[in-house]
Amino acid sequence: MATRDQLGIRARRKLTRVVRRTLAHLTPHRRRSLTSLANCYGSDKGTAVGERHGYSREYEGLFSPLRHRPITILEIGLRFDPYYRSTSRISPSLAMWRDWFSSAHIYGFDINDFSAMSGERIHIFQGDQGNAAQLLDVALHAGSFDIVIDDGSHASFHQRVTLETLFRHVRPEGLYIVEDLHWQPPDLETMLPRTPRMIELLRDERFLNGIGVAAPAVELRMNGKLGVIRKPAAEAAMASSGRTLSQA
Ligand SMILES: C[S@@+](CC[C@H](N)C(=O)[O-])C[C@H]1O[C@@H](n2cnc3c(N)ncnc32)[C@H](O)[C@@H]1O
């Protein structure tokens, strides 16, 4: 049971978030940074909540050229709420993407039901990221993705199935990102089929060549916590697989 001090800390944190959120709402979205949106909605991708990963700063740089383009983005894993154990089905990160990208279509996939977030630009799918058929349903609906972010269970087996299933549905020059490479949940690692950790797979050229395109470029950012895989432009992919555009 929580002590009086813990309840006080929680109440103060909640109040801080409400004040931040209220102030933030007074600033037009187009002038807000991704980090301020992450902090305002309570995503741990920002610098104020949970592990305060700060990925939002990396994303701001990576995604800026796409901010006002009609791109398609998919996020796997939608809710993080370490303090309140809330049953809310509002996703902080989807709210952040919706506000920051002005014209993107945003797909959300989670084992829990987030259909309450569905909207004109938000498409919600419920499923298990260890199930390739359920992931493919999203890809079939979306056509292809400019950005995929895996922030789901973080289990190695799930990350592998998701990458092997979805990378071929990323557009040339698109980005596939795996968060929190430094941590896997020990219980799931024991329960699920054994596989090398994603950080090892991202260094394995044979594995990378097998995921659907030749020579994807991999960068490990934020001290190896964030894996960013960039799909080569169509011409580069064909050149490295020994084909020319006319042979495609
Ligand atoms: C780290 S949280 C996501 C945080 C959120 N993206 C944010 O930035 O605030 C992990 C999410 O993954 C979901 N999840 C866990 N196991 C899953 C699975 N097997 N398939 C799909 N989603 C899963 C959980 O329900 C939870 O919403």
C-alpha cells in the first residue's frame, strides 16, 4: 500500500503534468517541439516522465523533413504509465505524433484496446506483435510505411518477428526504429522462443540481408538504446542486389 509520502509525490507529479498540459495547450501545435508534446502527454520518449529516455530529441532531428508531409507512421506499443497504473486507453505517444505531424496517417498497434483513439488520421489495430498475421493486417491496410517504431513488449522474440514481418513494408528511404535495445523483460525472454537480442541481430549482416532488402543502413543512437534502420533508396537497393531499374 502507498505511504502518505508516496501519495504526496504522486499528487504533485499529477499536478505538474496538469499545469504543463494546460500551459502547453495554449501554444499552437505547429510551434511546439516533439519533446514538449511528449512531456505534456506523458510519454517516456520525452524528458519528464518515467525513464525520460529523451528519444523525442533524436526524433525531432530525424523526422523534421517529414513533419508536414502526408506520410504513414506505425507505432507498436501505445501506453506507458508507471505512476498511476491507469486503465486509460489514451496513448500519449499517438497524441504526440498526431499533434506534431500535420498531415501524417498514424497507425497504432497494441495488445490492449486503444480504439478510443481512432480518428480521421489515427488507425488503431489490436493484436500481438509476436503474431505475424496480425501485423500483416496493419501493413495491408496501410500499404506501406515511412516510419515504423517498435516500442512494444521489448522482448527479443517479439522484436524479431515484428522486424522480419514489417521491414519489407517500409518504403525506400523509410525508417524502422527499435526502442530500448538495452532492456528486455526477463519473464518474457524466458517464456518466449529463444532468439538473439535485437542489438546482436542489428550487427549481423546475414540477418540484415535476410529481412527483405539488401544493405539496410543501421545506426545505434543514444548509447545503443535506439536502433535506427534506414531502408536504402530503391536504386541503391537494386544496385547492391546486382539489378538495374530496367530489370526490376
Ligand atoms: C513501453 S509501452 C509503450 C509506450 C508508448 N509508446 C509511449 O511512448 O508512451 C509498451 C506497450 O506495449 C504493449 N505491448 C506489450 N506486449 C505487447 C505485444 N505482445 N504486442 C503488442 N503490444 C504489446 C503494452 O500494452 C504497452 O502499451
